[in-house]
Amino acid sequence: MTTKKKLPLAGTPTPASAQKELAVTPVAAGSRPEFPTRGELYRKASLLGGATLLAGSLAHADAPAKPVPPPPPQKQAMPKQPPAETPTNPELLAAGSIDGKPLDKVAPKFKVYREGGGIGPAEDMWNEEEVEAFINWTMAREGKLAIQTKYKLELDGTSLELDGFDPDKNVGYQYVDKLDYEAKQAFDKAVQKKLEKWQKDKKVAILFISIARNPDAATIKGKVIKFLNGVKKAPPQLGKLPSPPPPATAPAPTPAPMPAQNAPAKPVKK
Amino acid sequence: MNALLHLTHDCNLRCPYCFTGKKFDREMTSDTAKRTAEFVVDYAKQHGQRAVFSFFGGEPMMAWDRLREVVLHAEAVAREQGVVALFRMNTNGMLIKEEHLRFFEEHDLIFILSIDGNEAMHDAERLTEGGKGSHHVLAEKLPRFLEHNPGMMVSVVITPTNVRHAADGLAYLFDQGIRYLIIKPDVTQAWSRDDVAELERQYERVADDYLERTRKGDELYLNLLDDKWINHAKGAEGISIRCDVGSSQISISPSGNIYPCVRWVKEDEATVPKLGDVWQGLLPEPMAKIRAESAAPKQPCGDCSYNDGRCANECACEHYSATGRIDTPAPALCEHERVMVPIADRVGNTLWRERNPVFMQKLYPHVSKLIQIRVNPDDGATP
């Protein structure tokens, strides 16, 4: 360690004892937020006004404490939508499906948001499952694939669990989140090379998605489309792979389950 | 492990409110820098954590070669150990050039920029060694910084000297395209009652500005409001913004000494509590002491109705700096929070009543999605 020069002290704090005009004064009955905690909202959906119409976990919420306001007039005037197609409609499934269910009309969204603060920057957070839901949808829609999630692939003595795979067309993908160290280990460079070789040999085509920065929908969609264009030119020829055993519990119908409070999200840098 | 690294005591600015002690040219040696990287990665590995390196003041960019060395060495060591290494930096931005931005891109180093609002506000405090304002330098660089990272976070200090410019100053930052603002009042200065009254006037204007921008759909983060809302929304058991001094945060000085947090480092003359050094590691006794003190209830906040996560009384090193005790907040902090909490409640209540989509998405992300489906059933978005 070297000391070359000494410059003047920049600032001098005023000790609390010298802050004569100010005081620490607890507030006995100060202002209160009207907006609920997340727990209160989940427990009592009526706080939203009319939200008990919703299916899923909110459908079981407490009865409204007071009459709910009517929906906005323009919404009342809206024509009724035709009933949703059933999952058994083969035409609908041919346009792409996820775990045997037809696709929603629009892609599910994932949100990158920030939490924290103080000395360092707040962390960027997102939910890896939401990102995977987006990729499932995009793969299925763009490639007209019947995606099976968490697919166990056995090939050439290698066993892998893929995030999504269509065993009829032998096309799938694996998303490795930047901070998911386990997935990084499972899909290390050797495995990635194997995936490339399988595609080259026209056995299976698996898109490996690993994004150095925050995931964003446009980048992911671009990767998917580029990959699927490549697959179209050289589709896998291996033939139908055996389907994995069905999951222990059937996936819940719509809507997505409400996560517990403070469900773990990934803090990741930009 | 979030390690705040002080690579040098030197700085190219002389901000009167700076709490990091005298500015002098003492830089971390190469050996110490490498050892620091290894120490932080080892600790993270042992405790199943990420190794977060946050470069802090003096101005880290004045020790650019050393910073680069730490990043490269830490990456190599982290890779070997199977640890995720992340890099952060608090900087005044004055010395950042294109080559540095390229390095930040390559190594995912995020920097948080210290800029105190518009020229009038910034130059009231942030002066060069020669006593000149520094805003014009940053104003020129700001567009490129935002291009580099549109989510760049900015840190602003509010003092009795610059408070009268606060509303205009923060509006300027939002107008430049900055969306993430951390505002810190300097609670170690002598605020008068008039200053506090001015603070309230300014914050009311800041809050109204924020409200209007949010109504227009801007997704902003202003810690003064958002942190209070998030802490309330998460409930007492889920408060995410806590002080992690003595638990997962440490400060490492140029000499390799380890201190509880940034305000303890000062001139690094071992006259303040030390938690160890990068050669011998952390000393269990002072660690346990500081952890216990940090976790202890703040005095005399126990009965305060704002002490439910809305009051920002969590910063141990700020308390220490002002009162000499980490469990006792400064009077100026209490005054600040008594001004800010009702304002945050007012704005939050307004946005809640309006069911503002940005507000709902921030506080209740999953419920928010369902509300949108109910309101607009033909957009096809089912959860």
C-alpha cells in the first residue's frame, strides 16, 4: 500500500446530539395505508370489488363485506365471447398445445421487476416458471408443437429432463436461468455438445436457451423462431419417442394457482 | 455475501456530505485485491450464497486497473468453485468512458450513478476538488449511460443545502428517462425546522409528480414511496428491505480490513470496530456482537405506528454515523420519515382507489393479471 498525498477531509457529520431543533418522536396514531397487504388481498378478494367472479383460488375467497361496484358500463355492453374451445378439439390442438391443452390466444407474460435498494442497486427479479411458460407457448405456437413439460428424455444412454419437448416431432427446448446453478450443471458444455450432435444427426432438435442478461420476450422469441426455421429445413428423423409416464397429479385447470406470499423469485443482475 | 469493496480512499469530487472519510491516494494492492476476491467467493461457497462484489467509495473508477483485476480474478475463482459472482458499483460516473462501458457489458457489472438531480441541486453539493460544479460532465454522459442500461439506478442525496431544488431536481431525472431513484436524506447534517418544512413542501411536489407520471403509465421506482408500499403490501413477516449488516453484508477496505458497512471504513485506521480481514477471515465475536445489535429493536421506535416496515429506520450504519449506536436512529431521520410516511400513504391510497394498473402490478402482480382479464375478457389472456 502506498500513500502519495493527503487531501482535506470532505465532510464533517453533525452528531445527533447537536441536532437541537429535531427529535425522535414516535407517532402514536399516524396515517395508515388503505391498500391491503398481499395476504389480506388473497384472503379476501372482495377487497378488489367484484373479483370473487374469478376462478381458482380467489373463487374461494370470503363473501364481499359490502356490495361490489358494477363493472364499467362499456364492459357491460360488450358482446359475449363464444365459450372457450375444449381441449379435445383436434384442430385447436394441431395449432399447438401444452400438456395436452390448447394454447391461450396470447402468450403468457413474464415480468422483470425490482426489489431492494439501500446501498446497492435493487435486484432485478423474475419468476423462472413464468419465463418457461412463455417459452412453452412460443415453441408450441410457432412450431405447432404438442409440448410436454418436464419431459424425461432417454437417448443414447443419456437421461435428461427437458423443460419442454414434443415426442412426436422430437423437437423441444431447455431454458437455463442464469443463476440456476443446478440446471447449469445438468446442461454443461458436454451436454450442450450432445444436443448439437443429436440435431446434426437428425435425431432430436433441442433448443438450448441461456441468456446472459435479464430474459426478455423479444430475444427469446427470436431464438425460438430462428431455431424452428432450422428445424424445418432439417427435421429430426428418429421417429416417435416413447412418452414419459403421466405425472402423478393432473395439472390444474385454469387459472394458474395463486403463489404463496413472497414466492421465491430470482434476483439477477441486468 | 454482499461485499462492498473500497478499492481506494481517493475521489475526484469533494462532496461535503460524503461519509467515507478523508480522501487520500491509498489504493488496494494487487495481492490484497486477489485475496479479497478469493475470500468473498470462498465465503459464498461455504454458505451457499452468491458472491456479490459492490465497488464503493472512494471513487472506484479512480482505481480502474484494480477494479478490472478484481472482476477478472473473481470470475475465474467463482467459475472454479461453482459460485455465481455478481458485480455492482456505486460511482459518480465522471470517469466512465466507452471502453469501461464495454467492460461492464462483458462482465455484467451494473453501476448505480450518484447524481443529485438537476444542475442547481447537484452543483449545490457535488463539487470538484477545485470547488466547481460537476453536473455538466454527467449531463453529457447521461444519454449514453441510459443507452447502456435503460434500467440504470440513480442515487440522490438530499441535504439542507440542496433541498429547495429537490422537486425540480428529481423531475429532471425522470425527464431524462431515469426510472429508478434511490433518495437518501443526509441525516448527519444539522437540519433546522425550516429545512424540514421545506423538505415536506418539496416531497409533496415530488409525490404529485410521481402520481401524474404513474397515471400516464410510467413505471417508476422511487424508494421513498415504493419501498414503503412494498413493505406494507408484503406484511410484517415479509419485509424485504432490511439492513443486512453483520449477516450477509460487509465492507472491505483498501488494506483488506473488514468492517460492518461502508460508514465504518473511514480512514481505515482500525479505530472503529473491525470484523477481521481478508487474510484471517471474519472474527466470530465482533460478528455476533454486531449482528445482535443490528437485530435489536430500534430505540425508541417500538411504539411508533410507522414502525411496521414503512419507516426506513433499518440502516444500521446510518444510525451509527449519526448517533454512535446502531440501534438508535438520528433525529433527522425520524423527522424525515414523519414527513414521508403520510405522503407515501396518500399517494398509495390514491393509486389503489384508482386501481392504477402500474401500482397494482407492482404490489399485487398475480392478482393484477387476473383483474385485467376480468376487465378485458376479449384480449384472450387467460392465466
